[in-house]
Amino acid sequence: MLAVKRRTLCLFAFAALAAGPARAENGERQGAEAAYRPTIADPRHAPGAGARICNDEAHHNFHRLDGRFAAFAAVLRADGYRLSRLDAALRPAALRRCDVLVIANALPSDGPWEDYPRPTPPAFTAEEVGTVRRWVAGGGRLLLIADHRPLAGAAASLAEAFGFHFTDGYALALPADAPPGAIVPRMPDLFTADAGALRRHPITDGRLGGPPVTQVATFIGQAFRADPGAQPLLVLPEGFVSLDPARPWAFDAATPRQAVRGWLQGATRKVGRGRVAVFGEAAMFTAQVAANGQKMGLDAPGAEQNVRFLRNVIAWLAAAG
């Protein structure tokens, strides 16, 4: 059995992507689903009694609480957490008011993604990377999310500080029946516990309360590796490759590729007195709608357990010890 089952929810026309990568990548072809409302029957905390969660919005972030991360915010508020925007540089004074720091799809600028140089410039200064590393080691909690190129490259230096090695490409399963030279991204990818792609962890096995999580859907991201000591959550199987196109989404038969079997799209690590959870795909924690009306994220077909998964990720990060 394959470690990730394939389901064709969205089938992107390759020609359309190649013709307009800047528009697609900078978000004009996808947006937050305004009607999304989570139903949380078993909130973890009374309203406003949970941990203080700061969402980084000082680094040209593609996901912000009042935009593509609105569904993420709605789920966590329904669970009783206190959310705020962090719109300042990552310095000790700013981090002191945070129990959990969320960094989702930071960027070095707001410019067109196809115009970024290669390698992608970092979104964070060396001082900020050092500050966050020390903050986590002292007891802070970090949720770091960085999607496919150029988002992975922009966050690579911060990930390296915690022993995670990002790949600034696109992690895709290439179907065996694909026409020669054709690369047509499909999503979601369904990581299941039965197949071994969704690994046993307090986040997945019910130790945090509620039923176990047995399936998680992602929507095309990057593949990354981790140094020893990390706990894998989402593991890519045979058939996945990381594509490195010259321009965003511009795939063809000559696009460099690397097999990424056994690489990761989700993992955790304890660092000193703190904790880190890292994901190589962001739409899994959102509710978005593509220009053609197809859904991506928490309420997409196949993602029925993503809300529970998100809630458990935050609960694990915020837990004592």
C-alpha cells in the first residue's frame, strides 16, 4: 500500500500556471473562504483562557490573521486561545508577550515571486534567528510553516537553527500514467496512519484528548529533512519528488528533480525547555477557495480531520514540560 493515498480534488492546468505564475503565486488566484466557521464541540479552554499565540506579520507574511489565516485564527479562538498580531522585529521584548509564536510563510519582500533571485533571500536577519533560537531554548514555543518556493527558501535560515533543512522547491507525486514531459500538480495528498505516512505522536494518537487523528490532507508544499532527534509527523512516500523550476510553477520535462522518499512535510522537536513544530505546507491550516471555486484547507474533501490535527498541534506546543 502506498504511504500516501492520492485523491484528485483539484487538477491545475499546467499551461495556465506557466502563463501566469506571478499572479497565481502572489495570491490573486486563491483567497480566504469568508464563509468558513469552525464547529468546536469540545473547546480546550474557556474563551480567552488559553495560551497567548502571536502570529508573525512583520515579514511580508503570505498568511495573516485577517486574510488567508482567518480560518486558522477562528479555530484557535474557538478553542479558547488568545491571538494577536506580532508586527515588530523578532526581538526579546516582542517575544515576551507570546507563549506560542506562529510564523507562516514569511517573505523577504512583497515583490513578485518570480522576480526573486536564487537562492531566495532570507526573510529574517541573523539577529532575529538567534533571538528566536534562544527564546525557544528558554521555554518558548514555535510553529514554523513554510510552503513551496520561494517560501521555504525565505525561512530556511530559521529552520536550520533548529535542525530542519528546507528545500526551496515543490514536493509532488508524479503519477505513473502522466504523459511524457507533462507535470500536472494534483491535490490533496492524504497522509494516513494506516499506511505509515501519518506517524504516531501525541498530536495524532489521542493522548491530548479526543479521538486519534488518522488522516491529514496537504495541498502541495515542500519536502524537508531533519537532524536526529526530531519526531516525524508527515512522511513522504515512494513516488514523491522535489521539483526545482527556473520560475515558480514553470515545470517541464527538463525541470531538475530529486527523489524525496522518507523526507518530511511535518515534524516536531523539543529544544531546551521549549518546543518546535515545523510544516512544509500551509493551506492545510487554512480555508481557501481557488479562482475556479475549488476548496483548499480545513473544509476540503479529505481534510475532515485537519481541524483536530491543528488543535492538537497547538495543544502540544502549549503544553507544560
